[in-house]
Amino acid sequence: MYAQMVKSTGEGVKSLEEMEPQERAFQERINADVKIEPKEWMPEGYRKTLIRQISQHAHSEIVGQLPEGNWITRAPTLERKMILLAKVQDEAGHGLYLYCAAETLGVSRDEMTEQLLSGKAKYSSIFNYPTLTWADIGAIGWLVDGAAIMNQVPLQRCSFGPYSRAMIRICKEESFHQRQGYDIMMKLVKGTPEQKEMAQDALNRWWWPSLMMFGPSDTDSVHSAQSMAWGIKQNSNDELRQKFVDQTVPQAEYLGLNVPDPDLKWNDERKSYDFGEVDWNEFYEVLKGNGPCNAERMAARRKAWDDGAWFREGLMAHARKKETRKMAAE
């Protein structure tokens, strides 16, 4: 998902018998698929895990505009420009939905922004890779948004009501983004040999980072068990990664493109694909800030925040003036 390194309490998952009465009642509601709403009691670990996950998801949507935004003016046709502009606008909206969901847990948007700009909060590693050609925009839509959908559809069943409801609209829009990307790849592979080569190059560069989007392997994801017990996560990282590979490889074959994995092969016994090991060293290096575009992405976000200070101040001044007039009229 877009929140790749979310930590929960770090403690083992308790059985119902080990819980205090209030915590047991909370867990029984989750087990019964009853949504938890913001004003209801919840364990502090549950609240903190949700704040981290939802805020990181929101940050990822906002930072995710940057790799594609610089292609809006360079898209090959007016129609492509309009489609890409609408997609980037959707991503801004997704970020706002998610910030609103996180705010219901008692954290302010300013706090979340400060955590992002200071480096305390993370965003998805996938957005720290460059978009070198128009084919990269197709690969992002097809692979990155495809992986996002794989992660986010289960989040519609998340136990926290505001997050679950936000994901319903987000997933509908992400499905259009994935189709847009696949359509770009389809046009390229049906074009000139140079265009098909450009599509293959984009697949080569985006395949492995897309697999990293699902987070560490289950053996290294020590907090997934608690998140799944709380109903925040529905599937393990490796389950979703396998599902993505099984769905995407036939799509690549239909396009006539080769997945850049020499270990990829169909396993007839499992009715699924075997595939190579992700370069986890690269994954953790990018998360630590050492990816190709980490510094560029953060510089862009800091500049946007600083440049918007006058507008935020104007809004606050207007709100104060409006409140003063209201009080004077009473």
C-alpha cells in the first residue's frame, strides 16, 4: 500500500481472554465487522497506527502528483493532456479525503504536513523514481495504480469507518487511472518499433519498484499481525504481491512486453507465478531518503508549503474577521 512501513504497538496480538473488558468489547465489535467511528473508544495503539497509515497514504497521494505533473504540458495530444490533468487533480482530491479521515483521530493537517516536511513521516517509495519518457506515464498508470488498487480495495473493508468510506470513492477513481495507463501502453506497443521499445524500457524500470509498493516480505513485516487483528489490514504483504504478479503478467504478455524477471515462471501446481526476489536493499535505501528523486520531491513539497503561506494567512485573517462580525452582531 502507500503506507509501506507503518508500525503498530510492536507487542504480540492478545487473545480475547488476555484483554481488559473495554478492549475486549472493542475487539469483539471488529470481529463482528462493526465499523469503529472517531468518537468511540479505541486502544491508543489502534489510533496511532491509523494516524500513521492514513497520513502516509495521504502524503503519498500528494507527492504522487509530482512525477506525472511535469508531463501535463508535454503529453503528446490535447486529449492526453486533459486526461493527465484530470488524473493529477484526482490525486489531490484523494489526499484531501485522507487528511480529513486522519483529522477525525485528533491530529491536525498542519501536524501531518510538519511530519512530512521534517522527514518524520514517510510516503510511498515508488514516487522517488523519475519519469524519463511518456511511456513512464503509461507504466505508472498500469503498474503503480494497479498495485495501489490491489492494496486499496481491501481497505474499503477497513474497521475504521472514515478510512473505509474514503477508500470507496478513491478505488473507483484509481480504476480509471489504471485503465488510462494501460491504454497508453497499448498505443505505444502498436506504434513504431521505437515506441514499443520505449514501452518495454518503462516496464523494465517500473516493475520492481511496483512490487516494492506492497512493503516488506511477511517475514520482515512484524507489525502486520496486529493490524490484521484490528481489521486495518485484510491481507498480508506477500499475498497482495503475489496477486498483483498473477494479474499483471498476463497483461504484459497481451501487450507483447517481457517482464524483466529471469526467474518468472508459471507454477502449475500452485496455479500461480513464481518470481524473483525483490532487491530489499534498494527498497530500504529509497525509504531512508537515498532514492533517485527523494531530495527533489521533498524540495518541491517544501517550496509549495512556503509559497502557499500568504494564502493560508489570508484565509485565517478572513475567518477571524468573519467571526468578529458574527460576535458583534449577536
